[in-house]
Amino acid sequence: MLLEAIRMGGSPLLMAARLVQNRLSPPTLILLYHRVTNLESDPQLLAVSPRNFFDQMRYLKENFPLVRLEQAPVDKPAVAITFDDGYADNALEALPILEELQVPATFFVATDLIGTDREFWWDEVERLLLLEREYPTFLELTAGGEGGRWETATVAQRARCYRELLPLLRRDLPEQREEHLARLRLWAGTGAVGRETHRALSVEQLRRLAASPEVTLGAHTLSHSSLSVLQVSRQREEIAGSRARLEQWSGKPIEVFSYPFGTRDDYTAETLSLCREMGFARTCSAFPGQWRSGTDPQQLPRQVVRDWDLHTFKKRLSRFWLS
Ligand SMILES: [Zn+2]
């Protein structure tokens, strides 16, 4: 396992230390998924094909204890499955596989778009900039406090604009981002209705998800903004608001939460206090690491899974235990 991981480019010293640590305190790997579906284009690499997801889940089921996030870590290496955001395919394509293989999973849902025909904002930016259509030759937009002018005549220029716009919009307040999206729509000459392939869950799909014995629902804010950009009162609104809506729709208490984007820059010490105050049992980040006794239950590390075939998945997994 160590040699394999080192071959994949890790620091030998850190990994050797992890290996010793893993012997003393068996880790749980928390895997992070977003979508299970086949997409024609997926610039954020969020989708895992149903075929690869099935193979990944079957392999895990046959080889590891699969634990729920709300359980304590067990006394041997284990795996927990989580999903972020609340895409419709979570209910349509992931859930049947999880139920067939009896794999428990936690779904963190950002609630503003549930039951609407809109797309999550990063997908909408893709739709407004990267799909094939006639475009104006340049775009002028002020976002995240910074103004920008981008050439948009060619595919490569629009791809660059897309790459540069996302981090700017991530620093926007939710209402600023809405305004910027509205201006982008006008510029692209198209409306707000999203692609069928990029819908969030409907309320009915969310209820179906919540009713499954394999599923735990978790909150993931209202607008999927980076919490560190928001005032504390606004952070509270985002976290408590998404929890309340999920509790209302599912009729179940919501006891876990994950930070949108989930890097250490996407939340603050105030966010940690808020989540503590609200009594969440576990809160997930999205930086790599392992969950073991002693890990801060408010910043559980997770490992992002991509659309890997089984061979690649096994290799990545061997690295995840050590990095
Ligand atoms: Zn998210």
C-alpha cells in the first residue's frame, strides 16, 4: 500500500507517518461525490458514470465496513459515502445503486434550488459561456468587487472567461451573484431555465431520497455561497435555513452539515461556533485526510472521487489512506 502510494507521488515521510498512525488508530475514509450520471461535458469533473459508481460501491461493500457519518469511527479501516449539493441524479441514478448494494450514504443538500428549474450557479455559468451558440465578441462584468473585460469570440477565449469568472462569483454575496447571472443571461441572449441534465432534486425526489433506509440527509446552506464571504448573521441564515427546509420536507431531524466548497478558506472560526451552537453532530470539510479518533468532528476531511474505473479507483483509494 505504501509503495503504491509513493509511486503515485506522495511524500514518503508523511505517508510512513500515516501508516503508523493508521495502525494505532484505524481511519475512516469519507468519500465525496457530487453526481452519478453520464454527461457530455463536465468541466468541474463532478459526475461519476453509473457504471463506475456501481463498480466502486460493490468493491467497497466487499472489502470494507461501510459506516454512516453519524456513527463513531469503528475499530478497523472503514469508508463513509457522502454526496454534496443535491442534484436530481442523486435520487434517479445513485440511490438505486446504493439500495441494491445496501450502501449507506449521506446527502448534503443546498436547498434554494430544490424544486426549481434552475441550475446551480457554476453550472449556469457553464451553460451561459461554454455551450455552442452565437456569442457577443466580448463580455464586461464586475464581480467579486473586481471588474473584468473578456474577449469571447472564440471557444478558447470563452473557456478562459469561464475559468476566471468562477472564482470571482464565488466571492460574491448571493444577491450580487444573482445580479451577475442575470446580466450574463442577457449577454448570452438566453433565459434562466436550466438544462434537464443539470436539475437539482425536486421536492418529491428529495422526499424519496430521505425515505430510503440507506440515506441520511444533511444541510449544505441555502445558496451555496462560500460562508467566509458572509457576515455571521447571514451565515446563520444560510445554515439554519437549509436545515429547517430539509426538516420540513423530510420530516426528519437534520444533524449533519457540510461547508459549501469546503476548503479552509470557505469558512471561519465564527462558522465553527455557529455549527457548534446549532448542535450539528458532524460537519464535513472538503480537504483530504482521514477521520480517526481525535479528528475535529466539525472539520471532517473528505476525499473527492472522480469518474474512475475500478482499477484507477483502487489505486486512488490506496493513496487516500495515507494522504
Ligand atoms: Zn457543494
